[in-house]
Amino acid sequence: MTGSVIKEARALLPTWAMSVTAVAAIGLFGDPRSAEVGRLMLALGSIALAALSIGHEYTHGTLALLLSLPSDRRRLGLAKLAALVPMLLTLGALALAVLPAGPGFNRTEERPLLSMIGAVLMAPWLTMLCRSPLAGVVFAIGGIGWIHMAAIVALVVNERIGRPVQGTAELHQAVLVGGLLFGGVASAAADWRMFMRLEVIDGTGSQFHLPRLFTAGTHPLWQLAAKELRLQHMTFVVAGLYAVIWVPASTFAGSDPQAFDTIGAVTLLYGGLLALLIGSLASAEERHLGTLEWQTLLPIAAWQQWAIKVGVVLGLTMLLSFVLPVLMARGAVGFRAGHAAIVVFIAIGSLFVSSRCDSALKALALSAGAAIVVWSLLGRLLWSFTPSVNAMAALPAILGALALWSAFRSHITARG
């Protein structure tokens, strides 16, 4: 049992360490406005740990070995819980101890806590269902989004049928809390039931097919670009979920000033997270699929392959992380060059981390933590010691170029 727990803890340790480092860095930063970012890192790190508790078996191809061990399946499940629960508790305790209280981090607010717990409980079940830890994280967050969407719909319907105004807040709270509690309990039961009946299924499931427009070309460079788009199938899923949830939510929100501010905040948050995902998938996903080694042997110059990869990453980042959310923000966020530069820089940083990881989810968690650490520790230094705006713009550009070059060198060596 001890050996099993140690094995599980080793698989989760890098993600846990980066999450702890990011939360601690935000606590040292000490700005109450950064509490929202700290809560985001706490939630993302916790959900990633929950998904990786079973998802690392899919990533490293060890699920068949795990299930063939001459041990009770319940002992295997308890070993995973024995490694996961202390990490979640220490991460949560650290956040409560160091994160500054602010408008985005209220220690007495129960809805954010229930949302995070519900997503954490959903992630392992969805990981086993989709056979992908990244899919488990994405759909767990989407599931919580749908519960919040149901609460908003109940609130709007209650107002439109003429119920008393003072009862709308209680109805919204009841629907939201009840949905989160039911979803959490049902997910916990589904987690255990599916793990007890888990089987190894060969193959990768249904494939992602591009429209014929993208596959009609026969030029090798065009085919490489189509290959890069196939690696980003989860990016398109996230963008689709965002549109499906966000369009009706923003419509129901109406012209409420508070809702208008929320639209702007969620738009910026979505753009940053999607940029992280796009960069994380670009290189690590090829290692996970086992195609990076033969990819480097193609009769095409390595710099051309890398240029196409970077072009697809930056193109998708600008389209899906900047243009799409700004258009859907209904004027809450404008087309600003600084905003575009930030999402591009985030995508480059996550691509740099992805070139050194063997799992897209691990790359996503590590790059999110690294971005928060850099922002927390170096943000004020840049503003304090940089003499001009031009110099401030030059420094990220230089760092981005160095990150792309280093990622290129790491990518072509095909070492995970």
C-alpha cells in the first residue's frame, strides 16, 4: 500500500508543486486585487490534480498494468485517494493562509467553494469516461458552468413571471447550491463506480476530422498545418463550450451593470486560459500521441515545421482567444493592442513549457502556474524599474523570442 501511495504521489508532485508555488507567490505579492487570480490557480490546480489522479495512467500507458495487479481494486482506489486528498488539503490550506481577502476571494462565500469541489469530483469520472485527463478538466469546468447557467435561467424566469423581487436572490442561491451539492454527490458515486468497473479499451476513440476545405490541399506544408489543427481539437471544444454557455448567459443577463462588469472579467479570463491551452497542446500532445519522433524525420526542414506550428498557435490565439471573446463581450472589452499582446505572450510561454512536457494537462497546469508566478514576482519590478513604455514592450518581445528559440531546440530533440 505504501509503495502504491508513493507511486501516485510522484505522478502528482510536479503539478502540486507548481500550484503551491503559484498560490504562495500571489500571497507574497499581497495585492487584494490578485485574490481572484489566486482563487483561479487554486481551482485549476485542484481540478488538474483530481483529473491526473487517474489520468496519468492514460498519459503514460500504465492503466493496463495497474488493473492487472494482483490487488483488490478498492485498495488501488484508496491508494489514489491517499495521495490526492493530502495534496488538495495542503493546497487549500495554503490558499486560505496566504491569499489576501478581496472582492474575488471571500472566505465566507460558499458558492465558489462548492463549485470547485464539484469540479474536482467530476474530473476523475469524466477523465475515465473520455480517457483523457485534459478532457476531464475541460468538461468538469463546463459542467459547473451549466449548473451556474441553470441558476441564472431560474432567476430570470422567476423575475419574468412576476414573483416578488426579494425572493429572486433566495431562488438563485437555492438552485445553484442545490445543483452543486447534487452534482458533487452524484460525481463522487460515479467516480467510485466507474473505477470499480474500469476496463482498458484499445485505440484513441473517435477522431477529430477537419472540414474538407482544410484537407483538400496536397502540399506538404498545407498537410502539416492541417496536422497542427488536429492537435488542437480540445481548443475547438473549449471555444464551442464557451459560445454555447456564454451566449444565453449574456442574453439573460440583460443590461445589468454588474453583469456587464462580469462579462468583461470572464472574457479576459477565458482568453488567457484558452491561450494557455493552445500553447500547451502544440508540442506536448505530439509526445503523448507518440508521433513526435517520426515527425522530426520528415523530409522537411525542422525550421519550416516549427514555423508552421508557431503560426497555427499564434493564429488560433488571435482568433479564438482575442477576436472571438471580444466580439461576444458586447462592448465590455475593446480591441486593445495590449490585450492582444498579453494573450500572444501567454501562448508563447505555454508553448515553451509544452516543449518540455509529455502531457498537455501537465503542460497546462505548469504553464498556468509559471505565468502567475512571473506576473506576481516580476510585474511590479517591470513597472518600477523600466524607464519607458517602449522598453517595457521590448522586454516581453525579447523574452518571447528567446522562449520560442528554446522551445524549438527542445522540440526537435524529441525528448519528453
